[in-house]
Amino acid sequence: MTTFVAALHLPYTIVFPPKESESPRSKSQLPSPKQLSPQDTPIGRKNIGTIQIPSPLIQLVNSTPYDATTPMPNLLHTLGHNSIESTTPPLTPRPLITSNDELFFHVKNSEGTPLGSPSEPSTRRFVVNRMKQTPGILTATKPDPSDKSEDGGYFSIPTRSGAARPKRSLSGTSDQSIRSTVSRDDEWTVEEADYGNGGLKNAVAAAVAAGHPTEKIFVGTLGYGGSKIDEATKMAIEGRLRDDDYNCLVAFPSDEDFDGHYNHYCKEYFVAVNRAVADVIIKDYKRDDTVWVNDYHLLLVPQMLREALGPEAKIGFFLHVGFPSSEIFRCLAHRERILEGMLGSTIIGFQTDEYARHFLTTCSRLLNVEARNDGIMLEPRFVRTITLPIGIDPIQLNEKRMEPKIAEWSEALKARYAGKKLLVARDKLDGVRGVRQKLLAYELFLKTHPEWVGKVVLIQVALTTTSIVELQSTVIDIVTRINCAYSTLEYQPVVYLHQDITYHQYIALLQHADALVVTSLRDGMNLTSHEFIYLQDKKHSPLILSEFTGTSSVFEGADLTINPWDHSKCADAILRALTMSEAEKEQRWKKLYNAVTHRTASQWLSEFLKQLDDFWEEEQGREPSTIPRLSSKTLSEQYLVSRKRMFLMDYEGTLVSWGSPNSNIITSPQRILDIITDLLDDRTNVVYIMSSRAAKDLEQVFLRVPRVGLIAEGGAYLRPFDKNRWVRLAEEKLEWKSSVKQILDYYVERTPGTYIEERECSYIWHHEKAEDKPAALRQSGDCCNHVNDSCENFRVHAIPIPGGVVVESKDVSKATACKKVISMAQERNWHVDFLLVAGDSRDDEPVFEWASKLSKEKNVDKVTTVRVGIGHTQANTTTTGVAGLVAALQKLASLSIENVSS
């Protein structure tokens, strides 16, 4: 068996060398400041003059080496609108002078040191060349022989006024830097990718190292489109990556599709990339294989696979990011398509209970399906949801921390920041990582606690993304403002590294930090905080963590939890972290360390696949095609050797094929009454009829069968066998009814043609005769969500049913009534050794589950559960219609007549 691990990015990519004629432009090809024409100077800035750069620092400029005065950049020129001459306020420029602290973290690329965290994805190690709106081929940059710059982890820092290697761009570059096509004759190499889901890659590697038996194959893209790669080269790449050294299957979406999918939000591109990945899996899939789809890039893949591979396919999906609330998700234009794509899975995993609850609520509200605590009930099957937070690989991290260079960097950090407290942060520079909020809180901290000025330094590593320029500009503004206000010749309060650092530096920073500050506005599982805790086994420094990260729920208050929007409380948390006693630090750290080491990457992967396997096997036993038909012969044999028999049968849809419990028409076919009477003539038989009808209605149907036991209103009322008195199983006073009635009245007013049916212990909102049926379905989903959210403390729930919504107590059901029936039988010293349970709808499934448990626990020797009709079920037999069950009961009744006669 093979497990396909699907993600947008493979762990490896293909790097093509640039042709000599297509070597990327070096900065020497760009116009120097001396070559700028007068019209290039922004209007309104002429009197401001120029920025003078001190001569000794000229060599440290990050862009074109300046040996003369430099005009301020024009925003429109920066954005490529050279033909526009009107003035606009320029963007805040990045400080042209590289600080000594930035140079301190500067490492030559020639050392070949990997960048960033072992668990979190980094930025790319190679130049990604793209046309406008179109991704190109990943090419290794060929250095200019005249360039003697010390090339850093991300930005070039020239050491003379010659050419420097161009910056990496994720959004667009000159058309001259694009390979037009690549062919099989071109040399290319397989390189480990520095982007993608680092946590997933580490988890797979850790599981393989731990001896996980299943063969695993990665499925995804190379990190760019394949339009410019000819077919022969694609085949060669596919063959190379299929080798045991890589175990990868490659999808080649077009350049336009990949760019539109990854950098924009477009349904057409999103569908195309998902289809490309799904087709690769479908081509290689074999029976009993497992498919594990990962993250939001491939939300549509599970449904595509389900349609192609059928209901027996084992498909898991794990969402590594947070799932938004239904109020946010419903704003998406293609919301139903995304949810349906996810529901193609057998099992769906989330990082936290909150995200799983958001998903269940959203499905109930937008798709009008029944959402249970553990999943979604669809008509043909059940989709399980689980919460399983990912972790790190402690073994790998421990091996890395032993490398000699880390000790060297640790000593260098101690010497450079001697006598100062270090606050450390590493974030992508995008809108949800909270870098802006963190800097504002730190600024407020320095302002309100001036005694800490000169004693604390914030080192913020900011990874470049395709985020908006305005955010980067705002962050630089704040950094500049803080440093201008509080810097001295010997002190810089913020070290802002708009680049990634090597993992040697990263680990050394986490080991030496006096606190890690994470202020994400929304995050899945922040593995940087896990690595920080693991590496703090000596200092026990505290963790300042946003409550909006999934990690916060895992650490359960042992961290310093903050709301990043509350700058004042964030500043207080910084002060508390810096002044915390050693005893409190150690106490908190032990709790955090226990949480980190008990949720490792390898355990996460193994547990997810185990739950997927277990639930898949369970579900396969519930598929109609795998459940045997009801056998009258087998049932009769069991009936004859039994001494005390019990029948628990639903009425509408099970014993009669018309007369829905939501209908006002009451039916009582004579044949059914005669069969039940014949069964009851045998004193060893006990018969109960179940219904969602009110007690008085059900009693009216069975007036001529006085000894039959009745269960009414879905388990709220019970008339015991051979008795005439009804027993109320629900509470006498239902406090929730008035609140629910107000909610239902609200939706009736908004939905013409609907009405409310009030019963003793439940409500049904009927909308089958609504004037606007599509609107009624939408209102139905909103109504269920409204009731479930508002009345959760009352232990009631709203469930969509065909043509309506039923609101009932969670503590009362047909299953609870059946348990009461068995209990009453035991009180009368009846040892039931034959049990037949029959039903046709979702509210009969809990009864099937309960009966199956009785069989497994050997409380009843012979248990037969019958699902009437087609559909996903927990029953152990099925029959296609009412006639099959009635025929079997008729045969048993005839056997009873024979026994009575003899």
C-alpha cells in the first residue's frame, strides 16, 4: 500500500542554469544616480535636495552602490508607471545604510548554509524569474565575475562600487531574465526546496526515520508552472523524481494557472491547479492506497478524487491554517464549491477544536446539512472531523543544535548583546502575522518604561512575501521612528532584518533569547514557538504568544497570552517577561516543554493516518454495497431458538411507505396491525413502535393493538409494553422552548409560506411550502446555526430535515428511550436474547449504534439491525423497501402462530 502525500509544493524543485545570453541583469546595467534625468526627480522634491551618504558607509548600501548624491525615489516610477508625471507622496524608503547589527547576521551564500527554521518554510534560495502575471522557470543565478560582494542570506551587500547580484523577486522581474523554453538537452538539477510546508516535510521525514511501514510518495508542483518546459524534459523530470531518492510525483500546471492560483484569488486558476494535482494521483492510484491532501491550496482535490475513485477511496485532508468563522467564510464567492471539495474526504483534520467547530457550523449554515460534534452527516456517507495539532521533530532539532557553528553564534550573541535583554521574533511580513502590532507594542513599552531603554533589544526577522507594499512601508516607518527616538551611538532598540537568517543563527537566537514574541492576528500552529520552548532547556525564557494562534490552545495558559490588538496589554506582557522570577520561568517552561514533547511531528503523522485507517474501515462496513440484505431464513432460524424476543421498529418509512412524521395524514394499514397482533400473541415477544409523532397521534394509530409498546416524539414519551399509561422521559419544564420559539418566529416572518409545528418536547419549522424555496433553504441553514449557537447551554440542537428544521433536546432520543426499554425488561427479569431493530432515517442511526454495542458486549445474543432504503448506515442488514421488512415480519408472525397452536 502507498500513501500519497499531496501538497502544493514538493520537497524538491528543479533548477535550470541560465543561458549566457539570458543572464539576469546585474545592478551595473541599471541607471546610476548620475544618469538620472531631471524629470526623474519627483516634482515638489527639488528643493528638498538629496540624501548625503557618508563616504565610509557607501560600501554598505543594499541597492545600487552610490558614490554621489541620490534623489528620493518617485512612487510611480517604483511601481513601473514611468509615463505618469503627476506627483504622489513617495513610499517611505528602506534605510539605505545597513546597520552594524544587520552586518552581524550577514553570512556569505558561498557557505551553503540553509536558511531559517527547520520546521517553518523559508524564502527561496534561488532567483524566481517571472514575466508580468506569469511565473517562469526557477534558475540558479550566475554571478558576475566582477561582483565581489559578500552575498548575504537574502540581500546583497556590495563591498565595492561594482555590480551586485540582483535581489530575488517573487512578484515580477524584467522580461530579459526569463528563459523562453527549456529542453531536455539543457542541464538541470534537483534541489531541496526552501519553501512549502516545512512542518509536513519534517513530519514525513521523522515518520520514515521512526520506521513507519507505509510507503510515502509526495505529490505536488515544482513551485512554478510548466508551460516553458517541453514534454521530453517533463518526462525526464518525472522519471528522476520518481526514484527512491525522491519519491515524488510532479504536476505541471501552466504558468498562468500557477500564478493565478498562488498569487491571486481566481476560481478558474484554483480549479486548474487542483485538477492538475488530482489527475497525477488518479493516474497512479491503486486499490487500498491512501491519499492525504494537505492545506488550503488543494481544497478541491478531495472531491475530485472522490468522483474519480469512488466511495471506497481512502482520502484524508488536513488544514494546516485556521478555518474562519461562518460569518467570514460566507463572504467567499465560491463558498459552497470549497466546502464540497473538502467534504470529498473520508476524514478532515484541524489544528484546534475552534477551527473544527467553525467548519461544522459553516457546513450546517451554507450547505444545510446535519453537523454533529464529530463530523458532517451527508446523505450517502459520514465525514469525520478530528482535532490533531501538529508538532516539531525534537530529534532533528537536537541534532542540529549540536553543530559547532551554533555554539560559535551563541558566543557571538552573548558578547555582542552583553548586559542586554533580547526579545526575538521571526515572521512573514504579511497582513496576518502582526509585525506592525508587535512593533507598536514595543514602542509603547519603551515609552512607558524608559528605565528599559538601553537594556532591551528587539530582533525582528521579517521574511519577504508577496504582501502589499504599504505594509512593508508602515513597518519600516515604525522601526525608523523607534530607532530615531531611542538609539544612541552604542544602542539600537530594534534590529530589523528584512531577510531570513541561517538556521545556525536562528537556533542560536532562540537559545539566547530572553523572550520570544509572537503576535499573529490569525495563525494555525506556530512551530517557531515550539522550537523556542525545546531550545530553552537551560534559560527557561517565557513565551509571549497571541491568543489567535492555534498554538495558544495547545499550551493552555503556560505562555503569556496576549491580544495583539491591545498594545497596552502587550507592553505589560513584555515587562512581565523581562522581570519574571526564575522559579516562575521554570514552572511555566516545564508545562510548555511537556506539551511540545508529547505532540511531535512523527506522532502527529502516525496518529492522523491511524485514525484515517480506522475510520475508513468502520465506514466501509456502513456502505450499502457492503452490507448484506436482510435474510428471512437466517432471521427465522435465530427467532426459533430464542426464548425472549424484542422488536424495536420505526413506523413511518419503515413499516409503512407513506405518512411522513411531518405530515398531518395518519395511516394505519390493516396488514401491519395484523402482523403486530400475531407477534404479540406469542407471550415471549415484546414489540415497541417508534415515531416522531405526538403521543396522542401514535396512540390513535394503534388503538386496536393495546399491548404494543409505543415511543413517541422521538423518545420524549414512552408507553411501556402491556401498559396504558404514558411516561414522560423529557424534563417536565423545558426552559428552552420560549427562547427557541422566538428564534423560529423570526424566521417564519422572513420566509413567507412557512409555519411552526409545536409539540410537547420539540418544534418543527416547516418550509416545504415556502414561496421562495432557495431562500427558504438558506434561511434553514441560518436558523440551525442560530439555534445551535444561542441555545447550546440548554442542551438542544436544530437539525435540518427534508422540508424543515426540527429542534429537540440532545438528552432525549429514540436511543435513550430504547435504553429505558431494556432497563425495564431487566427489572422484570426478562433476559432478551433476540433483538430486531428497524428504521429508515438519521434519527434511527443512534439506535443502530446502541444495538450494535449490545451485541459486541454480549448483552444480547442475537441482534439484527435493519436499514430500510438506501444510504449510509450503521445497521448490519438492509432492505430496499418496506415490502422486504414486512415480508420478513410476516414469516416470523406465522412461526409465532405455529408455536401458539402447538
